[in-house]
Amino acid sequence: MTAAAWNAERARAIIDSHRSLRGALLPMLHALQEEFGYVDADAAPLLADSLNLSKAEVHGVITFYHEFRQSHPGRHVVRVCVAEACQARGSDKLVDHLKSKLGIDLGETRADGEFTLEAVYCLGNCALGPSALVDDQLMGRLTPARIDGALA
Amino acid sequence: MSLRCQDFGTPAKQGAASITVTIDGRAVSVPEGTSVMRAAAEAGIMIPKLCASDHLEPFGSCRLCLVEIDGRKGTPASCTTPVAEGMKVCTNNPRLSALRKGVMELYISDHPLDCLTCPANGNCELQDMAGAVGLREVRYGFAGENHLTETKDTSNPYFQYDPAKCIVCSRCVRACAEVQGTFALNVSGRGFASRITPGPSLDFMGSECVSCGACVQACPTATLIEKSVARLGQPEHVVETTCAYCGVGCSFRAEMQGDNVVRMVPSKDGGANAGHSCVKGRFAWGYASHKDRKTKPMIRESITDPWREVGWDEAIAYTAAKFREVQDRHGPRSIGGITSSRCTNEEIYAVQKMIRAGFGNNNVDTCARVCHSPTGYGLKQTYGTSAGTQDFKSVDKSDVIIVMGANPTAGHPVFASRLKRRVRQGAKLVVIDPRSIDLVKGPHVAAQHHLQLKPGTNVAMINALAHVVVTEGLVNQDFVRERCDLINFQQWADFVAEDRNSPETLEAETGVSAQSVRQVARLYATGGNAAIYYGLGVTEHSQGSTTVMGIANLAMATGNVGREGVGVNPLRGQNNVQGSCDMGSFPHEFSGYREVKDDSVRALFEVMWGRELDAEPGLRIPNMFDQALHGSYKGMFVHGEDIAQSDPNTNHVTAALEALDFLVVQDLFLNETAAYAHVFLPGTSFLEKDGTFTNAERRINRVRPAMAPRSGMHEWQVVAAIATAMGYPMHWNNGAEIMAEIAKVTPTFKGVSFERLDAEGSLQWPVTDAAPHGTPIMHVDGFVRGKGNFVLTEFVPTTEQTSRFFPLILTTGRILSQYNVGAQTRRTDNVAWHPEDVLEIHPFDAENRGIGDGDMVSLASRMGATTLRAEITERVPQGVVYTTFHHPVTGANVVTTDNSDWATNCPEYKVTAVQVAIANAVQTLVAE
């Protein structure tokens, strides 16, 4: 996953291109994250200005959704499902494996910027758990070995 | 007056009490749409609640107010459930009780148990609810994950935010949105991590917060609480009074410990503010006990001598003798005075009476001269009354709102909140102003049109709008035929229809596209109830009176006068500027705007006052200065006004003051004017006064003393004593007696008395036999003058024009946290927001001059020069610079000119040709 560096001009253009949508804030936030990999703190005033919202309101929305990141993620993002069905299929073990393999906790990014590890709650793939998203690629029936392969 | 006000849980609904429900066996009838919670409260049953409050829309989050309703499943929240005919509600039984207790246990399991040392102790809704539900234990214990270690935000000078005590009921968030309309607060995170946040900055001072205090008032715990309460503890008694800042005239509860103010809280039933406030009224009252305050009379022979403290007797005798001495030497008309629009009607009435009857001339004027005198003149000429036509509530019914030359979010913030609420409900907003004020665009508010005209072209703009109304057939013919003088109307219609008044022709003058002018004119004439609100950006011009009359013409032509939602609405500046005009502060008028030249009027006052009165109108403020320099005006009484800072062309003013033989200043502080005074008489703050203020909607509000005068004497007592010592006995025992005299001599105040004001809360004049409860909306059945009078409004450009040496136009204004010359607000923590005046300049103009953001720049006009810091912003258009005049060190009025309104001499503060340069560079430029 390669993201562009934060650029206010570019952010403004992205925001403008979504202005005509109804309930434009969420599509804008998705588009910004798509472009930059996260939602920069400097985006809140731009969004507020564009949509006649307060900065506090925009901040409230950004922080409400775990999906929106407030800092740059690693080059690879691993999101492991830890909801009930995957837990029953052993996702805990998978998480432990990834923590020790990557040397980071859930919600953290490795110092070298290679990996970000996150928990998600259900990917809609319950029949095939445990599941994870590796750089937006959905993987099921994961084992430590299979995920090592995906990260190799 | 009780310390706690009853909270009905949800707002009252309008309409007849047509729905009858039975709550715990008690029948109660309420209007449709009323919540079960409110119906219960009206029946005397208080359902436990935390997230509900009757100034906020119901939210249904705290789950304490659950009830059972016959025939319905579950336990709905009573705050979000509207009543239905025949509904049977049970508010308390073992099941509900257990549910509530369970909810409270959860709240308390994550709440510090420090009630005894908590600032809210004794006034905490969480504590009350724990008591109400009978909480005796918390089964979950206190060891689990919690928020108790979160850090306090003390960045705001007046209140603190302690998230450890927060129950995330969102009352603060909703108050900021619904009541104040700033939306500076929100909930960040979700679930257990939910937290109230002032936005991405995470601290209140760095956020969009305007410190109005609505969130603090809404908080049911000590999470958001006044630092004064945290410091002093809970108040023990309350004095209901009126704010002394702007013309909105908010009612406040001064919550007291002995004669110490603990806090000021806006009154829910305040006629003007309905429970809301701004940072000035709510928090900036500390000046009343500031160490700079003078409480002893002082005299000196010469203005170069040091002040000498004296007793009241000596000060009064000295003042009286000196005034008489000046009159003996230079004639009876050689002295005069200025009344203060900051003081009560009773004090103002006393001062003008002292001048007219005691001094024996009509040399009395007031600071309204320099702000809204064109309003008084213009509206009297057209409608017959020198006042706005509406009450503030009227805006709730407006469909189109034009704000012209006013910046309500800074100058009249509590009214601005009301206006913004109406805009959020769908009313269309038009801003006519050279600057992009906050109303042009902000959270949940946007002007449909912003006509960004060049300063000084208001009349051209109004004429262009009128041109469209007349030539496009948008005149309300029925209204004009029934209510207006038809001959004058036809003359006016022919005049504005001329091509030279078309938006296309005037485009070059105003700088506004003809197309947008046409759109605004059509919107105003056909968009439903249309109201115009205006401020000093209209009046403080060489054609201020003309613009006021132009606005009045436009409202008549479109039938936008005489009912709710419409009208001509001056947003008056000072707390009692309406009152000072009403009380006979102008040199040509007695109280109630009756001419001194009129023999029958004068005869009435001569009988009442037992003294022959001068038939000749006296001097206006600018004439006083001119005559002082000329040598024929030698003595002056300045009542609570800092003319050396507030009046234009400071150098001219101070030269005039210096030329006086004898100057008396009555004020709280040794202000800039006092530097030229021979006698200083200590005044009283609004917390000490006993009287009335009249706000911009003609509402007479009571000002009640929360403490005794610190100087030992009321201002009117001092004035009466001076008059008496001068040989004209004036005596009253209290403020009520003065109002009784005012009511006797002023037809529009006939039914006003302290007794009635205390009983009814407030009254809007005229209060007459025909309108015993006052007059919220004027000219309902016809204009006060009879037929509405259209006045021709020829556009005459100001003589203050830009040139090669002075290529920019300076316009002046105010900001939210400071008030006028800042004598009060500078002596409070409000300086945290505005430590100095800055010069707003457009990036293009700044770049041309090599000016960077924050640079010190010189600002020079043909009159004088001053230095201040530049702020580069697109709020001002190219060619226009803007500053405030809150700090004496800036001396913004050193540069303003002697130009003034042709009819009233109101100074042209809003247009001064200037040059701006990096500091030290400007002298060379001017010298070239």
C-alpha cells in the first residue's frame, strides 16, 4: 500500500470533488484516507470550512470511526478479526503470533514503518475464520504459517 | 428569589393545552408535542433525569427518566416521548426504581467520590439523582477501568473542564449547538472512550469556543464549572438584574455570597435573552472590584496638579461653586454636560434635569450622538418613533434576514445566537458589509448573498435595492395605499426609479454586481417576512441618517413593517443608549423626544420642575468641542463616558478639553478624559445601581443593587446634590421615585413603575393606557406619525476619499471579548482573547507594502497616525483595512476624522482614508 504524502492542495481538491454529495463528510474522509493512508490533523479545518461544520464536529466524526486513522500507517496493514466467530476459531492465537512476529501491539505501527497491526470486529467471513485483511486483501482459514506466507 | 430554578426537562411547546394525560393518577393538560417528562413536571411530578434540560431538545441518552405507559411495551424515556390524548403514565414503581438504580450504579462506578470537596457540592444534579433513586451501593465496585485520572483543562480563564467528573450526557455539546450556535463541542471517540472535546485542539482556549458559558450552565455536574464557584463555593442568595454591556440587555441572576458576586447566570425568563449570555455579561464583571477603581471624590485646581481625595460634601460644594463661577464669568450657556448611555435611565434623567433646570440651558448631549443618533432621527422622520420596530423574538418568524453594517456575533452575541438559530431553521440570510463577518460563513450558517460593498456607499446600495423593488413591480401596493403618504411615496418611487439609481449604474460606486443586488431586492420583497437588522456600519457615516431613512423606505415599500418577523431593527450599541435618548439627553429634546422649542411641551416641564427653561436647543458634542476651542464653552460635566478615547479625531477632542476652565468626570476609573478633569466623582458599577436600562427592543429592564455603592453615594444622589448646591433643589429618595417622575412627564412611559417592572419582569415602551403591558411590535395598525413618510435619499459620496498618499479605507468595529474603549473588559480576564488591537489587512495590500503577518505597522490618516500590529486576512477586501478601538494605547481614533452625519453629527468612524506601512516607514511616505 503506497500512500501520497500529506498535501493540503491535493486534500482541498479531493474535498471539493465530493462536495455535491449528500452527507459528504464520510465519502470525503474515505477519499482522504485512500489518498494519504490516514486523515491528517490539518484536514479537519479544511473539511469544516468546506461543509460549514465546526472543527469539533469533524473531529467527532473522525474519532468515532476506528476505520479513520489519525497517523500514517505502516507500509503493510494487517487487520485481524477478533470478533466472536473468529475468536472461536482461534484468532487470539493468531494475534499473539503476529504481535511477537512483528514486535508490536494491536493498534501500533512498527518503528521502521513496515507494519501496522489492527483489530477489527467482523469481516463478514465468519464461516471461514479466523480471518484478516492484509493490505485490503481478505484472507480466511488463517494459520500462523499462512499469514507468515502472506507477509513474506 | 430562589437559588435553584425549576427545570421542566424539555422546552415548552406553543399552543393550547389540548392534550390531557394522567400521570400517576394526576390529570394534566398540555399543548400537543409536549413530552411526558414536561407534562409530569407541570403536574408537580419530577421524573429523575440527567441528560434533559428545558432549554435543550430532548436527547434520551441517560436512561434515568424511563416510565411505563399503559398499553405500550417496555419503558420509554419520558423526555423523548410526546404525550397522546388519554395516555396513562406511571413514573414510579419497583421495576422503574430498580432500572434507575442500576443506571445510577453504572454512572457512579466511574465517578470520583469526592462530593464533599467538589465545587458542585450542594448544586449537583448527579448527586441529587443518586439521592432521588436511593442509591446505596455500587455492585460493580470502583476498581474497574475508569476515567478518574483524566487531566483537567483550565485553559479558559473563567471555567474549567474536568473530564474525570463527566458523565457524557452531551448537554454541553447540545447547548453549544442549539443555544449558542457555535458547535465548538462534540463527543470524540466511542463507547467507553467517549469524551467531550472542544475539537482537534483538545483545549478550550485553542478551540472555536466563544466562552458564552452555555455549556457550563448546562452541565449537571462539576465537569464544566465556573472557576469563581470552584474558588468561592456555592452562592447563598440571588439578585435579579440586567447586564451593563451591549444593547441586547440580558437579564441575569447575580448569585451572591453576602455582597460578593460568585457568578452571573443568565435568567431563563429574561425577556431579551431567554437564558442565554455571552462572554462579557456572563464572566467579565470583575472590573467592578478592580484595583484601579476609584471610590473617593477627588479635586485639583489645575490639570497639572496631583489629585487630592476629598469628602463628598467638599467635592459637591466645589463642583457647584466652580460651575456657577464659570457661568458668572462667561454666561449661563457656557457650561453643559454629556449623559452616559452606560448608566440607568434614572441617572441620565437626573443629569439632563440638572443641566436643563439647574444649569439653565440645554447643553446636554449623549454618547448616542456618536453611534445611533441617525437611527433616532431617521426613524422619527419616516415612522414617527426614534426606535426599532420589533422585539428580538420577532426574528423567530423571519423568512429573510438582512444584516447590514452590523456584526452581531461580536457586538450583540446573544441576539446573534437567536438569529443563527432562525437561519438553521431555514430563513435566508443576506449580509451587506465590506467585511466577511462570521455570519457570512461558519458552522451551520451561511449567507445566501454577501454584498461586499465599498465603505461609504450604503445609500447607493439602498437606492439600488429600492430601484429594483420599484421598477420590477415589487412594491406592496396595498400596504403603501393604506398606510403611507402617497404623494411622498410617488416622489420617492420616481426618484429611485431613475436610471442613476439602478444597480447597474451604481455598480461602479458600490463595487457590487448588479445581478446580486437584483437578487437580494427580489428576495427581500417577495421572500415572506423580511427583516433588516443594522448597526453602526449604517449610522456612522456622513450619510448615516440617509441610510436609515432609505432602509425605512424600503421596509414600507415592501410592506415589511408592523408585524412579527419583519421591521427595521437597529442593533443598538450600549446597554442603555435607547434609554439615554428616551430620557431627554439630546440638546433639542426633552424625555420622550419632545422638542424644547415647543412652548406647550416646555410649559409642562416648567410646571413639573418649577423653573423657567431655555427655549433654545443646546450644543451637540462636536459643537461643545468647537465652542470650547473658540472660548465660549468653558465648563463641562462628563457622565460615565471616555470622550478622549471614544470620540473621533482625538487630538481635536483633547485640545478642546484642555481649553475648558472646569471639567468634571463621573466614572468608575480615571479614564483618558479624566486626565483633563478638575473634579473626579466616583461612579457606581451596575452591580450597585438601582434603576432601569432600556435595550434595543425598547425593553425597560430593572437593574437591582447586588451591593451598596462603593463610593457611598448613588450617581443620581451626587447629581441631585450638585444641582441643589447650585441653587436648584433636586431631591428623590430612591430610583423608584425618579421613575415615577419620568412616567409623569413622559407619555410613552406613562404606565412604567418599578412596581410594575418587578411584577411583569420588563416592559417595552410605549406603555400607555392603550398598551398597558407595553408594545413589543410597533406600528401594527398604523405608523406612530400617522402616514408613513417616504424620504428622498440622494446618494452623496463622502468627502473622505482615498488619494495617492492615503490609498486605503480604514473602517472600525468591535470584537466579541472587548467592549468599546475597554474600560471594563480590559480590566477582566477577557484580555486573554484580545490583548491588543490589530489592523486587518488584505494579503494583496500587505504584500504590496512588504508587510508580514504580525508586523508592527503605522496607520496614518490626514488627521494623525498610530502604530499597531498587522493581521493579514481575507476577511477584509482589497483596499480596506479594519481595526478595533478597545485599547487606549492604539488610539485608533487619533486617525479618524471630523466628518459627520449631515443631520445628526454622528461621526464618520467607518470611513477614513489611510496609508499603512511597516512601522517607521510611514512618516517618510506622508512627508513625500
